[in-house]
Amino acid sequence: MKRNPRRNLLVGGIGCVALLAGAVFGYREIYLDGIEKLPERPCGGAVQRATAAKILPAAHEVKEESHESPADNFFFLCSLDAGESMISAVVKRRDASVASWRDYWRKDLGTGYIEPPGTMHLLSWPTKTMIYLPCTPPGQKSEAAETRFALDIEATAAGDSRVSGGALRQALSDFAVQAARHAQRAARCQERVGLPSAAPPLRGR
């Protein structure tokens, strides 16, 4: 039987393409699963891995960093670092009214934010979400504040992300809400603001 060089070349080419595709797929499945190696609820149970997975692209390793200080001088940090990408939530105590808090961040971060309707004080920019949460520390009287005791929750996405636009805003805002729910418990806030499990729908941009 005569050999057909063209047929052999074609078959060989298809085989190489299939082998390359399989190698790429295998690499992604085996090495780029850093998110899946995280606990289901990273940062001491504060946030959800599934929410982080909506934002962070595939990576070999995702480094988790978490710090929390006592309730009377509360501070909380949750950082998930995928090398070229990172999401974080930082919670600090603040003495401010809702109005002064809103004005401060609007001046600092500029226009382009979304503020959903409702009782939750949330401002969303393309890669940052801010939440204001009333929080009088344990053992304190609310009148002791110059304005009002509160927690300032700041969630940030940096670098490449799996999604963009409205999808990124929504996922990052969900991440911020999860951090706020954790902070309200850990900071032992005297006010018990009913927080949803996820951010309200962000429409407009």
C-alpha cells in the first residue's frame, strides 16, 4: 500500500493540536486551581470562597492573609492574593455620620459610583466598594462619639479579574457585605443592623 504523505501530515498535525490542547487543559486543571485550595470560608470564616472565585482568575496559588484586633479597637483585614490579582477587605472603626462618610469617599474616589436604594449604606465604584455600618463598641455609650461610632468597610479588587463591569461590581460588593457581617459580630457592635447575605442589585453602570 502506498503511503500518503499529505494524509500523514494532516493526521500528525491534528494529533499535535489535540496533544497541545490536552496539555493546556491539564495544566489549567492541575496547576491553576489555587482558589479551590482555599477553605470554603477563608479569613476565619468571614468571606466565601465562591465569591472570590467569581473575581480572581485562575492561578497556581492564592495566598490568604487575615488579621483581626480586639473589639474595643477593632480592625480586620482579609486579603486573597493570586499574584497578578488580589481582592481585599479592610474594616476600621470610624467616628462619622453617614453624610460625612459619604462625602469623604465621594471626594476621595470621585464620581462613577452606584448607591443602591434601601437602608444599607453602600457605595460601589468599578473596583472598590465601601460600606458604612453603625457600631458602638462594647462598654461605650453612643453619646461618647463626636458624631457616631461606625465601621468603615472597604473592599478592593486589583489587577486582572475573571469578570468586569457590572459583574465585578456585584461580586466585589457581595465580598464587602460578607466582611461587614463578620465585622459586626467580631466587633460586638451594640447596634444589630440587619445585613443581607449579599449586596442589593447594582444597576446603572
